[in-house]
Amino acid sequence: MNRFRAALTFLSQFSPGSSRGSGTGESSPFYDRLGLSFIKGTAFIAILLLCILPAACNDDSQEGQPLEGIILIVGDGMGLSLISQASLEKGTALNLERMPVVGLQKTSSATGSVTDSAAAITAILTGKKTYNEWIGMDTNGNPIPSIFEIAKERHWNTAIISTSSVTHATPAGAFAHVRDRDSEESIARQIAENPPDILIGGGRNYFLKGLNGPNQNALKSPIEILQKTHSISLSYSDFMNSSCDSLCLDGESVDRIVALLADNHLPPVDPSHKLDYKKDSGSSSTLQKDSIIHSISKSDDLRIGADPRSRQGYLELASERSLRTLQTMGGPFLMLIEGSQIDWGGHANKADYAVTELRDLDETLGALLKELEGRNVLIVVTADHETGGHAVLSGKPGEKQKVGFLTHGHSAEMVPVFAYGPGAETFSGIYENTEIFHKLLAVMEATPAISH
Ligand SMILES: [Zn+2]
């Protein structure tokens, strides 16, 4: 829209009224030379610009309309080299390549050059660097409000969608404040006490602990707290097999929903990539089933499904349905979508795993871009850090690449930030990860406040 506006401004310089201060109806020498009237000449150049400038052709958001919402997409561990591999192997452009604005963020934490996901998401969502392992707290141990909490205060609708447990570091960064990212039961409780409108991912077991426990006076489980305000879906197959276009439960549309679709993390897109999760790839201190009080079958209104083997199509479907629901809820929205397992492929130095997960996130972006054509929604896609010290070593476009890794951990390289929509231009340049918070906040503050 900005290039279109710039084109109009450029054209207006040839207007007799604006450039010459003379009366209307005069023809400018510029058009006289072309043998065109001013109006015909303007139309001719406008059409020419519309057809030769892809950004002007593609970006048809509605000028003057208020922002409808912000979608922040985080590819965990999605470094530039991995994106390069995905692009080379696809042989045609990724959806990421349709984003008109690109910047770079520096990813260091308060601990040092190499961040973990906890400190990184804290920087991105709160504007403060903190120690690795800490979420939503500054280095003095004070909780800091995240952009999601600020959005809720401003009566924005909020949504979190992940492919890991929703208590994992990145999704937890939206609403939790802990010094230890592995304290996922505390994180579940904090999310339940201050939930987003829409929460979709894994981590069912963290929310069920305490459900219908033997001691009726015991603290309520997080799911029991959430049941008061949200519809609850605990079955992957129910969620995926519904034929609704937007979020629904038993065929009925819902707006506020918590969908916890696996005991812990959702599976990879390709089941052959399944890992034994190590630290940071999800503390698979695999949840001990017997540590959970399983009297769920006694609860009439909670139907628990089995964990799926594959996650094919989940992220796109969950994101699209959430977007459609958010658009019907009234008022602006803030949504976080995380591709959690790109990082896990990087930790395992399994490029196929990381690329498959990256493609899944990219296809989700493609679906959202299609859905949002002509709408005033800002989309920002970035990573929290690079994982694996990945490099493409040789290959040909359109074919499988030979790649190498330098580490099983994260690296300190800058990661790209892609932006589309109103306010996108502020994401160009090179800046600290904390600046993303300030840029998002500026866009949010420029949106009229909701008074209800
Ligand atoms: Zn990691």
C-alpha cells in the first residue's frame, strides 16, 4: 500500500493544481509532450505502475481502515541457512519470499551471545533481555508484561498455536513468568489463570494434573479453571476431523477455546522424524503417566483422544480456523504461531526433519496470506535463534542439498525477520531482538483503543 501511495504522490506532482499552483483544467507540459490529457496520462501511468510493481499489485490492504490484527509467526531455530536449503530444495519460491519487508535481528540473551528459546521469546515479547531458561522475567527476577498481556489489557483478542506443548518456552512466553522453563506445571497454571482466548497445541497432561483428585479440596487443575471460561477440546482426531471452517466443538462454533491435542508435544509432520526429546527439544522427561491423576473418564464433559502419529496439516488448519474465528470476534487480535520442531531437527542435526517442519510453517504462512488478501493484518515471521550452525555445502536448485552442522546447540547468528501488511516497513534494518516488542507495541498503539 505504501508503494501504491508513493506512486500516487509521484503522480500528483504532475497535477497542474499541486505542482504549479495554477488553476485547474490546465494541461501540464509533461502530458502535452506525450499528447495526453492530465487525467488520461495519470490513469495510464497508474495502470503501468500497478502492472510492473509487484508490491503495488499484491498489496491491496484497505487504506484508511484500522488494523485488524497482528500475526507473529516464530520458526524456532529457523536460521537463514536452513531457509536457504528449504528454498533450494523446493526449487520454487517459498511463501516467505512473498514477504515484502526483510530485516535481521540480533539474538543474544543477558547470559551471552547464544540464547535459548526462553530468553529469546522474552526479549521478543517483553522488550527485555534476560537469562537463558527464564521466561517473562527481567534479570532482577521481576515479572515483565508481554505484548500479549498488554494486548489483553487493551481488549484485543489473543491466540496461541504451537506444535509443541503450549507450556514449552516459546508459547509460554506469551503469558507465563518463571525462572525455570522446565517448570511446566507452574506454566500451565499461570496460563490457566490468565489465558488467551484461543490456545491450541500439546501439553494436555500439564493441564489435567489434579483433575478430580482424591482430595476434593486440592487445588483445581488448570483445565478445571479454564472450563469456566473456555470450550475445551482434548482430542486431536475430533479437532482435525471437524468440518467447520472456523473453530468449533461438536459442530458448534466457539470463540474461546483451549485445544490440548497431545499428552505432551504434538508429533512431527513426518512420523519417521520422531526423536527422543532431549533438553531444549522439550524436556521429555517424558511425562510420567502415573504422575497425572487419571480419573478423566469420570469427567462427563472431557473426551480425551489418543496422541496422533503425524501432524500433517495440523498447523495450517489450526491457524486458518483460529484466524477466521478471531475475525468474527470483533476488535483487533494478536496471534502467535510457533513452528516448534524446526529447532528439534537442528539439535539432532537432522536437516530433513528441520526442513520438513520449516515447509509446514511456510505452507501455513501461504494459507494465511491467501486468507488475508486485502485485509489490514500485519504478519511478522521470524526465528528466536538459529539451531545447529547449519550450512548448505553443495547441491543444485530443485534437488536435495548436501549440508553440514557445526553444533548440536544453538548459534549466535542473526536471524531474519519478514513482514507484510500495515506497519511492515518498520521491520527493515538490523536491530536487537528486543526491538521487535517495541515495533509491535508501536503498531498496537497506533490502532484505536477498544472501549468495552
Ligand atoms: Zn533449541
